[in-house]
Amino acid sequence: MKYGTIKSYVYYVVLLCYCMIISKLVEANKYINKRGNESGLFISSLIFDNKNGYSKVEKKKKFKVHVYNGIRIGQGYDIHQIKVKTENDENKIHEIKEHNTQNFKTLTIGGVKINNIYVLSHSDGDIIYHALVDSILGAAGSCDLGTLFPDKSDKYKNKNSASFLRYARMVLYKKGYTIGNIDINIIAEVPKINNIRHEIIRNISQILNISESQINIKGKTHEKLGVIGEKKAIECFANVLLIPKS
């Protein structure tokens, strides 16, 4: 094997990530006295394949690296007013019953119903599904949730938000994308997300037909600050990575 340093001023740097056999790297460094980066010790085998939307590196089929082109990132957000019923607060219970006529209903979050917490919404008020739908639609270059399913329409009154998520799945499939991963952040004093995290992940996985390992959910409090800290609201941020179908 021949060793030597590549004159860096002759070449353009196009990719920082690379892989090599460690024993060969150690051996090559023994013969090089000049200063430089170890990436200059080897000639890379990079093949551009724009037709298939990725580049690949192959060496006797021992390893392959895919770099996807055309990835898309979307972010969604939702917030809803909530009311919490406590065991010893009869006034609170009466207040919630009065507000039932104003679209307060049992809180549903990620397809999981939460007892003793009520949400003000037109549909079922599932903030995780709402934020996730907007993130997928945004990444796919489609309309937002409110435009497609307006809260002024009785058609969507008390609607199960899982149907919105199924629609978003259909949109990304039609546009030639699949989900790379999902990252969700819920900000609330109640409920505690740790208790329902796995159930939410399972629900999303089944609706979107993806692996549970592609979904991450984090729960944060608002340190008792503002309307969220006072248990008067709950909010959610959702991020999604879409990659082209191969």
C-alpha cells in the first residue's frame, strides 16, 4: 500500500464524515511526518448517484453509507386551555360542569384519555396529534391543520384526532416521503408524561406505521410559571424528519 499526503489546496472539502479500518489508519500514520488531517492519508471511494437520491461508499461490499438528498424537516405546535378536577374541590367540579357547554371535555393526549383533566377544544383537543400533524404537513409542503380541518365546522366537532394523523400520513406517502424520526416535547404540570409515554409512542407508531424506535417523547414542566405552571394550559412542540422513499 502506498502512503502520502494529499495537497489540500488542490481539492475541495465536500464531506467531513468518513470511515476506515483502524489498523490501516494506525499503519499509515507511521509513515507520515508532515502535519495534516488523517483524512488526507487515504484516497476516498465516493460515488455520487443522484438518480437514486443518495451517495454511497462501498469497499468490496463490506460496508455501505447512504447520504440522502432532499430531506425535509417540519415543526408543529399546539396549546390548549385545561381545567384540573381535584378530589376536595367541589367548586372546581361545579365550574368544570358549567364549562362543559363551552366544549370542555376529558383530556386526550397522544390517544390516551386522562381522568380528572378537561380540555377546551373543538375536536378532541389532542395536542400531541395536532402538533405532530402540523409538523408532518409543514415538512411535506402541505396546508396546516386549521386550514384543512377548521374549528368552525361542525363536521370536526369532537372529532378523534387520530383521523387527522392518518390524513397526514397519506399526504407524505403521496409526496414520496417516509418518516425518519419524530421528536416531541410536551410542556405541562399535569399529567406526568412518564406514566403514559410508552402508550403514546405505541399509538403513534401504529397510526403512522413506523417503528417505536423512531419516536421520542419528552415531558417538561413550566416550573409553576405562567398559565401552564398554574395548570391552566398544556402545550406541545413536535419535530419530524422526512426522507425520500428509496
